[in-house]
Amino acid sequence: MAKRNGKPFSVVCAFWGLVIASAVFVTSGIFHAFGIFTSVVNILNLVGKIALFLAVAICAFQFVKGKQTGWKVVYWVSLIVYAVGVVFGIVKFI
């Protein structure tokens, strides 16, 4: 049987989201600096933003899970606003 490392799922997601996003942003920055793969740069930026979004969303949900309804409303509104901002931010560059 596999040994568990005892870390909460949200902490693991936050770590890997940060690792993925940083690698993607560095790669897209290199591509952008050389002026190559411009459509790939946009896709990589979107992937990086989604990775950060998921990492933060999971951790934030752990925070508001036991809170009152007002906090949960703020959580969902913030997620929707971020998602819309990412979509419209990427769409205007493609």
C-alpha cells in the first residue's frame, strides 16, 4: 500500500499549479522574446493562468467551506470575474 505524505489536497494543488504556471510563463516568455510561435505563446499563457486559477480556487474553497454564505458568494463572484477576465484577455490577443 502506498504511503501517504499527509499533505492536504489543496496544498498539493497549489504547489503543482505554481510549478506548472511558472514553467509555462518562462517558456512563453522565451518564445515571445524570439518572436516565434506567437499562437503557442497565447495558448501557453492561457494554460498558465488556468493552472494558477485552479490552484487558488481549490485553496480558496477550503477557506470558505465552513464560512457563512456571504463569504461563499464573494468566492463564486470572484471566480466568475477572474474566469471572464482570462477569457476576454486571451480572446483579444488571438
